[in-house]
Amino acid sequence: MHILGIIPSRFASTRLPGKPLINIAGKSMIQRVYEQCKKSLLLNQLVVATDDKRIYQHVNEFGGNVIMTSNSHESGTDRCNEVVLKSNINCDIVVNIQGDEPFINPNQIDQIASIMLESNSDIATLAKKIDDYKLVFDANTPKVIFNNKTKIAKDFIRKIDDIDKNKKYYKHIGIYAFKVNILNEISKLSRTDREVNEKLEQLRWLENNYQIAVGITKHESVSVDTHDDLNKF
């Protein structure tokens, strides 16, 4: 099975424009993401998918693989699908990796790839147990609800108002793996009302009856979305 890792990378971020090229301790964010992904043991190939010539040139300069894609995509998922359709890369599984997590743990990439290799699921993602109940109320922290026995996603939600202290809650980690034919199918789906309201594209897949397997990770996922996030790093 050939596994392709794709890092969608846009220049036009609303809260932090040009963030893929922002310098973090001597290296750009996108270079740090790329180098972390290269540590994965299961990725056969890795490519950055961008719509910006500055990012394209920069990735070439540090020796990374990069493909130019359309600037009309609404999601990284659609950008990944374009890479598969327009390139000559023959792959069975695509891993969509966030381009704003400069210190992503490569074990998470291998974990999600392993789920796809070992299961019959259409899609896979990760979740981390929430220890701070404040995050359960936080609408900026999407949660995943899944079947404890089968580890198949039942729902994704931003905020839970009625908390059961005896229940475990899980933060959704925004990394996905797809069977390549499934990636092509879901890119053709129309947006759903819940997806629009919650701003969670994975709801579209659930509502169209695609099976999403959930792996439990102990590694935190930290993204850079604002200048405050950058200062923390």
C-alpha cells in the first residue's frame, strides 16, 4: 500500500496572513512541519500543496516536494484531492496533514496510517482525552463522539453544555487519512447545514454515511493561528 502525505498550505490566512513562511527559531513554519512529517516511518511520499508562488518557491529552496494547486478550494481536503488528480503519484491512502502545526509528532502520522492499513474504514482521524473540563465548554475545541467499542465516529461537536463528570470527552485532532477513492468521492459532496453551522467539514462525511475510524493519541496537537500562538512557541 502506497501512502502519500499531503500538507495543504495557504498564504491567505485571515488571522495570521502568510503564516506558512513565518520564521520560528530560524526555520519557516512550513519547513518545520515538512521536516517533522519526514520522520514518519509509514509515509512513502510527502508533498506540500499550495496556491501561492512564494510558498512554492520557498519549499523548493529547502528541498521539499511541492505542487501548485487552485486558489479556489474551500478546504484542505479539496486541495489534497487536486494533488491526487493532477499528479502522477499512484497512491492507495492519503494523509491530510495540517500545515500550521510546526511540531507535529510523526507518531500521529504513523498511527493514523496504521488505522487505515488495518481497518476497513473509509476515513481515519485522531482524538485525545480531555483532562481539563474547560475545554469541553470551549467552542474553539472541536470534540468527537465515538463508539467506545468500535472506535467509529458518531458525531463531531464544538461545545457540550450538559457535562457528565463520569464520562470521558475527547478533543478532535485535525489530521485525516483517506482511501484515495473515498477522497475523490467526498470532494464532490455538497456542503450540509450542520457543516456550515458548526464549521466542521467532517460532518458532511458523516451525514453522507462515510465511516470515520478514531484513533486515541496521547500527543497534544498545537496549531499556530494567531500572533499569541506564535509567541507561545
